[in-house]
Amino acid sequence: ADQERAGRWKKRIPFIALVGLVLALGLAIALPRFMAGGASGCAVLGGEWLSENASGRLACVFYDG
């Protein structure tokens, strides 16, 4: 019984790894986008929360250097 259970887990490992990789990539893309949606999250990412002159919209801005 233990051998059968171990064999089933060996078959599941590639799928678990694939789901983990997709989840990690998705969070790497989505998390900074949501964090930059507010002033405190923008500051944590190293940006500045500024207002655009023409429309007054707020944005997280990153300066080089």
C-alpha cells in the first residue's frame, strides 16, 4: 500500500511543480501592479505617488537614477 501511495505521488509531482511555477509567475506580474495602486505600496516599491498636471490623475512614478 505504501509503495502504491508513493507511486501516485511521484506521478503528481510534475503537475504540482507546474501549478507552482504558474502561480509564482502570475504573482510576480500581478502583485507589483496592485501594490502600485496606492501611495504606501508605491513607496514600498521605490516609486513616488504623483498627480498629473493636466488631468489630476494619480500615478506611481519611478525615476531612473
